[in-house]
Amino acid sequence: MKGIRAKILLATLPWLGAFCLFIFFVGPLEIKRVLSETATAKAINISQTAADNINVPLFFRDESSLKEAVQRIWESNDIAYVVVQDAAGKVVQSSGQGTADWARYKENTENLFTPDEKIYRTATPIRNREDVIGRLFLGFKMDFISSEAAKARTNIIILCLVFFLLGTIVVFLMSGWIARPLQTITSIARQIAGGDLSRRVEIRSRDEAGELARSFNKMVDRLQELYQSLESQVEKRTGELQREVEERKKAEDLVRENEKLLRSMVEGLGEGVGIIDQDEIFLATNPAAEEIFGVAPGGLIGRNTKDFLSPKSAAIVAEQTRNRRKGSKGVYDLEIIAATGERKMLLITAMPRFNRDGTFESALTVFTDITQRKHIENQIRETNEKLRLSVQKMERRNAELGLLSEMGETLQSCHTENEIYTLGARFGEKLFPQQSGAILLTDPPSDLLDLKSSWGETPPAAIVLDTADCWSLRRGKTHIVENPGKDIACRHIVKAGLSGFRSICVPLTSYGDLRGVLTISYAPSGRKDNSKDEETGEDLRPRLASNLAEFIGTAIVNLRLRETLREKSIRDPLTGLFNRRFMEETLDREIRRASRLKVSIGMIMVDIDHFKTFNDTYGHEAGDTMLREVGRLLMNHIRREDVVCRYGGEEFLLILPGADNELIRTRAERLRSGAQSMTIAYQQRLLGPVTLSMGCGSYPADGPDGNAVINAADLRMLQAKQEGRNRIIY
């Protein structure tokens, strides 16, 4: 009875102690959690209310009200610190110790408590309608949580001790009441074990003990029945065992026949088959496997697979063996070194084999020689790679041709050389995106090259350099530096510190009217993918660089040709002044502008007095000299917006946009005085004096259009000549 009671106590007291320990550890934590949740909820509500109170003072920048509001918040015993920021993050008010704690709060939003858990930190946005005008940072004191948790822990310890003592007493008393019926059943069970099957347990109650006694008596009755039938069953089972032995012998004979048949089938297979144990040693193989590994018949048995593997392949086999131990099937490629030294690629199919205890013992492995197939696959892969590179190269060439075509169309629309230089650099960067380049041209008659535009992070030339600094201009053809250190680099490349990199220089020439150079350097830049292999010689693309230089050079020459033709079409070749055609176009445009702006246009018709007599006396060459000098005089006495034209013969027309009558008179008088004081040197003698007759007119006073005003000025100029010349008629 004492043993049963002790067992009941030993079985019950640990659970009772565990329950008390659970209450001891979990109770304070739960109380602390509830207190923390209540305190944090209160802190959040206080923070939101405080933010609403600070909203108006912060919005109106009322520092005194804001300071009072912060002071009211700080006066609470629960507040550790108060910090107010504006929308820009600037601290406008703060109180309390640890006012910089808000910064750490911003960095670690996952833990709102300080490391010692004594302060709970909040950060509340201060909103004015939908806009956030600042932030309020508050620190709430949480010291009371630790003190309350400590009190709760003390009370729980006392409660757990009382509960444990009372439980122990109750279990001790109940164990004696439970053990008495079991002691009676134990005594009778000993007698039955001694062979007395007539003994029975007296049933004294209807509780679990009585039910146990009733079941015990039934069990004894059942034992009597079983004992009686046991002898007959033993005789019957003996006959069955004799029959099973005979059947097992037949099955073993059948298994041996099947094994013999299977072995013959395996040996006749074209693929290698082998059994490899957990130490990667061959236990059994067929002839095909021996042929694959290049050994004599029976030469694989007992050998380790590592004898035929490189270190890399051995690591693969070790990994696969670990997978077989886990029960997984494996199919993988493996390179072996046959006994003959030949390297072969095998397709391995391995299946795990386990003993009756479920322990891995070996792997059934099938070896398929795929050396020839792998060789063909590699050839196909190389062919596909070459085809892919060819397609990429073709796509790149097509893209480059498209860019060149687009560049040619765009350059045709350029009106200035600066536009050509800018577009040249932009398309140069698209065509050579990983390189740096520059466009340099000479300004005749100087032999210095000026930098017009560039692209990339390391321009391969200085702003100004001499034509002798570039080998492409010396030789008159493209100069390529493909092997830095061996090929001769241009001096401007060396000066730029890029002599250690490949480069291309292409001369910019077209019809002998242009001299310059397009230079490209293959120095690495920050945009270049350093993981790529170094570009091949073909990637220098000298043909593409030549095409780019040709497009730029042709565009510049065409633009200069157009400018030259335009100048010839609107300029008088003798005086350099605008001709009558340009005058008509300009006058029509200025008339429309003056009509729109409601302003006037002044005109002065100028004629050289006695020019025919002067021309007949001194010759046409002297007359041409006089015309040039008078044209220079007119150009020196006009504004930038005025237009001077040679109207015909010795007549000139001045168009003065926006000029009133006073300005017209003043300008005409200055021209007349300037002409009288002008001397013309011709063949070592002075010619002169020169006098001018001028007629003035203005739009719209003298007519609704340009022709009417010109006619009015011309008539007044004729009147001035008739009245004695060297005068002005308004």
C-alpha cells in the first residue's frame, strides 16, 4: 500500500508543482501586459488630445501660447518629456529630461519603450485639416508598472505555496483510499499466478474499485477458458507450421530461379548496372559497366568510385550519396576518367536500397554513356551561341544604321554649326555609349583645333590643341590605337591621360573646305559594366566612326555652303551692303511689324553727288573705291536694327525701324557731315570731297506701303539734287 501511495504522490505532485510554477511565472507577466496595454492606450489618447491643443498655436506660430500648452502637458506627473517639431522637422518647443529621445524613437519605430522600459514614447502628427503641420513627441513614465508587477509577484508566491501544501495533503489522503482495493486485488492475483484459478475478488462497492474487481473476476474466468482451448490450438498450429515450412522452401527455390534469370538479363543489357554501397564501393556490376569504366571482367568489384573521378565529380557523388540515404532517387550527369585515361560523360540513374531495419545499405545504379551525345550538344550550343552573337551584331548594325539615317535627316534641319556640333555629340553618345569622344575643328587661318562638342566622362582632347597633335590629320586618314603601349598614340590622347586605352581618330574633311578631327577613347567609365569581357578589336568599329565623321563633316560644309550662297544672294558684292532684293523682303516684314505695333519707319534715300563725272574722270576702279567707302560710312552711322541697302548705281537706301522724324533728320545730317569730312585714298592720292543728296520719308505718313514711302523719299532726293546738291529734303 505504501508503494502505491508513494507512486500516486510522485505522479501527482510534479503536475501540482508545475501548475504553481506556471501561475508564478505567467501571472506577473499577464498583469504587467494588462498594465502596459492600459498605460499605452492612455498615452496614445493623451498624445492625440495634446496634439489637438497644440494645433492652433503651432499653425499661427504663437510661441507664447505654444510654450504654455507645452508647459501644461509637462506639468503632468506621468510625462517625462515633451518635444514639438514643425513641418520641416525643426524643434520649436521642448521640456523635460531626455528631450532628444524622439530622435531615437524615429529611428526605431518597432520598440516604443526605452531600453529600460521606464518611458513609453509616442510621436503624433499635428494636423490642420488634411495637412500635417508638425509632430508632437511625448515620453510617458512607466515606473508604476514594475512596482505593481513586483507586488503581484509577491502575492502569487504566497498563493502558490498555500495551494501546493493543501494539494499535497489532499493527494496523500486520497491515495490511501484508492490503494486499499488495489492491495486486495494484488493478493488474490498472486494466488492465481500460483495456479489457483478458483480464487475470486469480493465486490464490496459499485465505484471504480468495484468495477475493477468485477473485471478482474471476468478476466480470471476468461483465463480458464483460454487455458482449456490452448492445448487444442497448439496441436492445430503445429500442423500449420509444417505446411508453411514446405511452402517457404518452394518460394526460396523460385527466388533463386528469378535471381538467376535477372542476372542473365542484367548481364545482357547494353547499359551499365551496378550496386554501390554506402561507402561508394562497387558490390556488383554487369559487363557493360566494366566496359564503360575500361576494366577487365570483375575488375570493378571492391573498387571505390573515387578511383575514376576528379575531385569535382567526387564531390557530386558524395552529395548524391547523401540524397540516397534520405531515400530520394537521383538522375544526374557525371564525368568519369576510365581506366584507359579516357574522359567520359555518363547519365547516372540511382535508386536507394534499404535493409529490413530501414537503414540505407546500397544504391542500384544504371550507367548510360552519353559522351557522344554531350559532344553533339556542345557543338549545337556553340553553333547557337555563334548564331546569337551574329544576330546581336546584325541587330546592333541595324540600330546603328537607323541612328545614322536619323542623324542625316536631323542634320539637314540644322541652321547653325553649334546645332550640328550638339547633334554630333548626342548621336556620337548613342553610337558609342560606353566611350568618350570629342569633335574639334580649325578656325582658318589658324592651325589650332578648337573643341566644339564632346560626350562621355573622360573627353580624349583638350579644349584647344594643335593640328600636329593628331596623327589622323598628319596622315590624312583614320588612326587607330588598338594595342596601347605598342601603337603610337596621338599627343592629345597622351595629354588627356588616356594613353593606356584604345582610341580612334578620324579626320573631318569634306571637299577641302573643312579641317578637323573626330576622336573617340575607349577608357572605362562609371556607366560601363565591368563584369563584361574587354571589347574585341572589331568592337572598335572604325567604319562606324568614319561614317559618323563623314555625316558631321558633310553637314558642316553644306551649312557653310548654304550660308555662303545666302550671303551672295542678299549682299552687294562690291560694297558688302544688302542688295535691293533683301531690302524689299526686309521692308515688307518691317511694314507688317510697324502696322501691328503702331510705330513708324524712317527711310533715307542717299545719292552721291557728281558721281558720273567722278567716275569718268578717275575711272571705274576709283568709282568702285568711292562706293565702298560711302557704304562703310553708312554702316558706321546706323543702329544694329537699321538696314542699309545699295538701291542701284550710286544710290543707297536706309531703313530705320521705329524712327521718328527727329531721329531721321539727325541721322541724315550726321551722314551728310561725315561724307564732307571723308577722304578717299586712291593710287597714292586723296580724292574728294564727297557730298551726298538725301531725301527722307516715313511710314505711314508718306504712304500705306513700302513702295509709296520709297517713291516719296526718292522724289525728295531728286529735289535736293535740283536745288544744288549736298542737302537734305524732309
